Amino acid sequence: MKNIILLTSLFIATFYKAQFAISIKAPIDFNASEAYLYKLNGSKDLIIDKAFKKNNTWDFNVKEKYEGMMKVYFPETNSSVTFISENSNVLLNFTTKNGKVAKIDYLDEANKIFYGLQDQQKKKEQILPALYQIVTFYRDDSAFGKALNDEIGNLSTNISYNAEKHPFIDYYTSNYKKYLSETAGVKAPGNSEIINFLNSTNNYLETSSLLRPILISFLSNSNKASLAEETDKLLKTVNLETPRGQTILSELIEIFNVYSIKDLKDKYLAEAKALKCTINDRLSGTIKSNENTAIGSVFPNYKFIAPSNTKTKSIYDIKADKKVIIFWASTCSHCEKEIGEMLTKYNELKSKNIEVVGLSLDSDKHSYTEKVKLLPWINDSELKGWYSSYVDTYNIHATPTFYIVDVSNKIISNPDNFVEVLNFLGLK
């Protein structure tokens, strides 16, 4: 009996030892109640907890071991704060400006070091070269000359930390410097080196936010003719039957989608669908969102929240021979151009029983409502920016994104711009 009690006590102690707490404090005037905690997988935020404000503070208890980037999102203000976890307690405060998160004060050791390094690296890349030029115009014994030399000295001296005590910080810092930092006179790694790294590095890769930028660097090393060949080498090495290989495949499909490299997106999406092994959640989600929006698929319905210019309750309730659906944002310069062209043709579209539906990725209510006042077609928004529910459902990676559906809500075209919309509809 004593042995059982001892084992139980050891289990409980181990269980609680693996947990860590996150405490975030906001100013009293920050008008948010609920908050969501996310961890990272590649470039995807995965929700793991929810908390409500108490005494202007949000407290989370994380039960599973986790080392990597994290984020807390406040949906009522569409604000977020990012930080790292090294499987130890996180403590931070923030100030606000115009109701949004402004300055973040990291109070735990790991985040103090990490964001100190981030700030220094940014200044090294963007400010230090300019300081070297400016300082030549001032005497060393002048007040400003001394200040310039002091700042150059500060930026030239690396912040020290214990790599064994802070393994995630060391992983992120060393690999960012090696694979992503643009240092004068230092040759960037070639594709063979990148492939070896992606295949052999530890699981910090998925939680570090480095995966997608390194993949983009890898693709940038390849010319158009060799892009598929180089990608095939990478995927063969990392093995598509492993979680790492499937996460990389998912990232590549989405990158090819973002950059409109349709032939390669289709090629690797077909490879993903043809896999006979167990598929991880990340790749499964990529396959699903692409199936939702494939030509010939029925466009998933969307129930409106507060639509303008309609009394209908959802996309399916709109009666039209065809519907042009645009995902846009009031702050998107490309959208501004497309919307300008749409305004000149909207009456002609309506005359042919073609309706336009805009789903906005705005987060600022004022900016959205002011813009929508000028638009005659149906518009709606969750006002959650890229946290909007339709981002994953409709495979949205950039604004504007267009879909054309028929009377049965079947997708018949996915044009790149409004000119292609008109060409497809025979209205150019």
C-alpha cells in the first residue's frame, strides 16, 4: 500500500512539474474579457486554452510540456501578444494605445533574454549600418558623437545567455542567424545544407516560426526550371510518411498557393491525397481547405453576422444565377484597385442576375464600416482579421481572393483578379 501511495505521489509531482503558468496583465481600460492561448506548428497557430479576465489579468495553466513560440489573442479588440515558453512560467504586462496592445514588458527571464536578442538583431540589421555612416560626420568627443559610439558599441556586443539553460533561445538565435539573417560577406546556405537541416534538426523547428521562412529561402535558391526537382529532393529526404515530412509538404502547398504557382500546388496536393499512411492534422487541414474550394466543389455555406445590403441570412439564401465572392480588407491596397473596377461593373452584373458577396478580413470596425458604406453589394465581416473563421474554410492566403459559384453554389472559377472575373463571365 505504501508503494502505491509513493508511486501515486511521484506521478502527481511529475505531472505538476511538467506544467507551467502564463500570467498576462493589462491596463484597466483594456476592453477585453476573453483570451485564447495558442502554440505553434510550423506557421499555424493551434488553440490550446481559453481564459477570462480577473483583476485585469489572464491566467493560463499549461498541462503539456511545450517549448517554443506562443501567442495570446484577444478577440474583442483583435489584439495579440507573442512570447516564448521554455516550459517555465511566463509573466508579462502590456500598455495600450487606442485600445490596442502597444508596449509589452516581458518580466520572466526567458522572454527578457529572447526579446532583448530580437530587438538587438533588428537594430543590427536595420540601424547599425546607418550609424556607421552617420558617426563619421561627428567628432568623437562631441556629445552626439559619444552617444553614437556608445550605441554602436551596444549593438556590436552580443547579449550573453546560458545556452544549456535556455535551449530554445539558443536554437532560434543560432538558426535564424545561420539561415535567415542577411550578414554582409557571409554566404547564404545552399539547398543541400537546408535539406540536411530540415531533415535532422529537432522538434524546435515546428515551434520556432523558422520553418516557413527557411522553406521560402530554399525555394528562392532554385530557378523556375529546377523548382520541382529541388522540392522533390527535399520531400524525398524528409520522408512524407513522417510528421515532419507532412508538415513541410503542407507548408509547401500553401506557399505555392500564396505565390500562385498553381502547377506545383496541384502536383504536391495530389501527392498529399495519394498518401496511404496516417496523415497528421496539419496536412489533413490543408487537404480539406483545398477540397472545399476546388473547381466543381460545392462552396461551403457561410451564415452572415451583420450583413449590409441584404436581408438574407447566409450565402446559400442569396438567389442569383451566379455569385462572385471576394475576400478582401479595407486596408488592402490591391483590394482598393479591384473594388474600384468592380464598382464600375456592378450594375451590369446585377442586370444579369449576378450578385457580389464580400467577406472582409478587417479587424478595425471603423475602417470597415466607413468603406462598406460606399459599396452597393452584400458585405459581411467577423472583424477578426486573419483569425476569421472563413480563412481556413475557404483556403484564404491573400487578399483579394475571388470565387465564382453557380446557382447551385458549385464553384465554377477561382480567378486571380476582377479582370479574370469579367473574362470568365463574358463581360469584358
